[in-house]
Amino acid sequence: MDGGPLAGDTFAGKAILVVNTACHCGFTPQYAELQTLWRDYQGRGLVVLGVPCNDFGAQEPDPLPEINAFCEKNFGVEFPLTTKQKVKGPDAHPFYLWARKAMGALAAPKWNFHKYLVGPDGRLVDWFSTVTKPGAAKIIKAIEKPLPATT
């Protein structure tokens, strides 16, 4: 969760829920539900990946060590967080440029806590708006579909 480099095989064969995050946002409590998803599904191959972002309302102004401390203290976050990234506009991180191109402008982040689900095959499965809580039935259904069944 420290924003450090991730090993090349970290995501191989896993579904990834990529979420642009911010600590000073009305949607910040979603960290708790993201942590629940991580706890409940990581054993089945889900990675929750938080992407701190200051693009919307300057709601993530803090440096990464403070972001990490805030997330751990307030929400018990254990899932990985990247370094702070841009997620909109021409200077967005290449993942976000790719996702926008693949899924269209409507699927681009409009605010913090926008979610993309990437399947184990590396293809975008779906996207979910800020207002869709991580524990929503449609997110759970989308996450469970590409994951192996529980035994």
C-alpha cells in the first residue's frame, strides 16, 4: 500500500478493480467498502487498486505517506495504492487514456471514486460511477463473474 513498484506478475490472471481515490471527498467512506471487497475477494483473484488523484476539487492534496496513514487509520486499508496520478485530460495516466478510448467518453471519470473493472484477461469488463458504492449488487456480480468459484 506504499505506492512503490509492483512486481510484473502482480496482476497476471487477476481481476482488478481500479478506483481513483481522494481523502478529502464526500465519497471517501467508500474506502471501507473497497477494503471489504479486497478482504473478501483477494483469495479468489481480485486486486483492488487505489489510484490517489487530485484532479477533482483538489481533494487529494496530501503527499503519499499522509494518504497511506489516513487510509490505514480511518478505514484499515490494506489494498495497494499507486502514487498520485492524473486520471483526466491529455496528461492522464496511460491506463485512463486507454480506458477512455476503449469504453468511450461516457465511461471516463467525472469525479473521485470512479471504478473500472479489468478482467483476468486484461480486458476492460465494465465501469461504475462515483455514486455506485463498491458493495453494490451490480459491482459484486461483475466481480464474481470472471473469478473462480469458491470451493
